[in-house]
Amino acid sequence: MPDKKYVTIFLEGRRIRVPEGYTVIEALWDTGHDIKRGVGCLSGLCGACAVAYLEPGGKRVKFGLGCQTIVKEKMDITVMPFFPSRMAKYDISNMEKPIDKLLEIYPELNMCKSCGFCSVACPEWINVSKVMSYLKDGRYEEATEMMFDCILCGLCASRCPRGIAPQIISLFVQRAIEKDRPVPENLRNRLKEIEDLKDEEIWGNILKMDEKSLKDFCEKVRKESD
Ligand code: SF4
Ligand code: SF4
Ligand code: FES
């Protein structure tokens, strides 16, 4: 078996050696760091594991996700702490045309100066600054589409010199435009059926079925829907 290769990195200010190919999170665990808060899915989806790092010879600090960033020789890495973001209180279900209240709820949107610091920090390569410009211009659909991959890691907010939390503002906009979007008729009917517990008896019967009955039932439903 070939010898395991190692890289030397600077993790949280300490010089350590870890196996080549490890992610930052694996390197932290390998060296006995008790890291719980900054770890969730380990798949680049939950946004819990933001890190900042400087590559050897690099001219500026980069940002990424600890579970997706592979350590490299002489990399200088730190785990980002939780960063507070203002989340306004609102009850969207009782709001008439909630999108019209955007600037009332998040007036700081108007303080955005399109500096782009938020975009540089985003590990999902979202042009957050452009999203903010779109929101200011009322181009809500385009803005929310651009934020589709946002994992709410909060790195953009941690970089903003104006104290704006783009991910939180965008969340409100997504909720607001969804609320105003008409619900398709088939979905509305289905929701009503669920509300009325229309399928309760069918589900009760399904739960009692043995494997063969379940297969026959599925086959029958499949044929009916063909
Ligand atoms: S960092 Fe702040 S001020 Fe700069 S573009 Fe992003 S949201 Fe606007
Ligand atoms: S937009 Fe902000 S919160 Fe969303 S992934 Fe990018 S940096 Fe993280
Ligand atoms: S642990 Fe969820 S994104 Fe890294």
C-alpha cells in the first residue's frame, strides 16, 4: 500500500500536518478540534461551515465551505464564527401585497452601495451585489432566481460594510412573491383534499397491506394513471 501523503497547513493559527485530500472539517476533526456548531450536512447544502483561507502566495483571503474546501500545502485557514443578521419580524400570512412592504421592513436595502464585497464572499458564486440592485429596482423575480442556490451561510452579511444581510432580505422577497403568486388549481384542490383528510382511509388501508397487496395496489394505481 502506498504511503499516506500529508500536507502542512495553518489551522486556527496552529501549524499541523493532515492527510492530503482532507477537507477543512476533516482536518479539524483529525487534529482533535471539537467542532459541532459549524457542521451540519457535510454536503455543501446547509451553509453551517463557512471558512476563510489564504492560499500560499495568494493575494487575498477567500471564503468557502469547510466541508467542501480541500486543504492544500501551506494553506492558512480559520473557521468563521456565527455572524448575527437582522431578521425583521413580520407575519406574511396577514399581509396584503407583502412585497410592497419591502423597504418598510428592510429599509437598509437602500443603503446598499453595490460595492460587491458580498459577492466576493459567496461560496455559491452568487452575484449578491447584483441581486441587491435588482431588488432595489423592483426586479424581484430575477433577483430570487439568482438566489436559488443560496444556502444561508451568512458570509455575504459578514462582509457588508453597511451591515446589510442580503440573504435575509432575499428570503423575505421570496416569501412575499410566492404569497402573491396564484396557486394553481390542481394544487389548490389537492391541498383541500389533504385538509379534508380525504385520503385518510386509503392511507390507513395502505399501512395494513402486506408486500404482495401493496405491489398489486401500486400496479393498479399505475394502470389507472396511464
Ligand atoms: S456588501 Fe453590502 S453594500 Fe456592498 S453590495 Fe453587498 S449588500 Fe451592498
Ligand atoms: S448569498 Fe450570502 S448567505 Fe447565500 S450562499 Fe451566498 S454568501 Fe451565503
Ligand atoms: S456542513 Fe453543511 S455546508 Fe458544510
